[in-house]
Amino acid sequence: MEMIADILLVAGALGAGFYCFVLARRLNRFNDLEQGVGGAVAVLSSQVDDLNKSLVAARAMSDGSTKSLESLTGRAETVAQRLELMMASMHDLPAEAPRRRRANEESDALAEALNAAPKSDRKSLDEPEKPSSGLMFVRHNRNQSRVA
């Protein structure tokens, strides 16, 4: 009976040894850096490092863009304030319609004066103009705005 127990004990030990050998091979394949899960973990960790680097670069770029946008917004607000002041000062000017009427009346009066003048006083378009002697005054249009 002892002999049967020894044979069974040796068979159990051989079976456990074979099972450990199979498990060791599977574990080595599992941790293999080229094809197994170990390789996948290595690739994923390198990708995480790359993503961290690109995240830092994106943060730096967004900080620069934020500063640029803040300066542009500040300039736009200053220009808006200046425009509001200009618009507020426009209330002091007379309405546009009376000025147009006055200009139309002046041009009508000038046309009537030209038509009423004798033909000998009118200048021909073919004749060259004589150079003026003396000072010449030019009236500037008030509607033109200055660029500051």
C-alpha cells in the first residue's frame, strides 16, 4: 500500500511540476515586451509621455493666444470708447437735411446766374484757363473726418 501511495505521490509531483512549467511559459509570453501585454503597456506608457509633452505645448500656445486676445480686446474697448465719445459729440452738430437744402439752393442760384449772364461773359470749355494772380482760397468739406 505504501508503494501505491508513493507512486501516486510521484505522479502528483510530476503533474504539479508540468503545470508549473506551462504556467511559467504563459507568464513569459504574457510579459513579453514585443508581442505580449508587457509590450502593450510599454507602448501605452510612451504614448502617455508624448501626450503629456503635447499637452504642455498646447497649454503654452493657448496662454500666448490668451494674452494676445486680451491685448486686442483692450485695444477694441479703447477704440469703442473713442467712438462713443465721437458719437456723443455728433449731437452738437446741426442736422444733415438743412445743409443739403442750403447746398442745393446755392447750386440752383449759381446755375441761374450762369444762365442769366451774357454769352460773351461765359468761358468756353475749349479755352485754356488763365493762371490766377493773388491768393486763392479753398473751402474744405467739413464732412471729411480726420484719422487720428
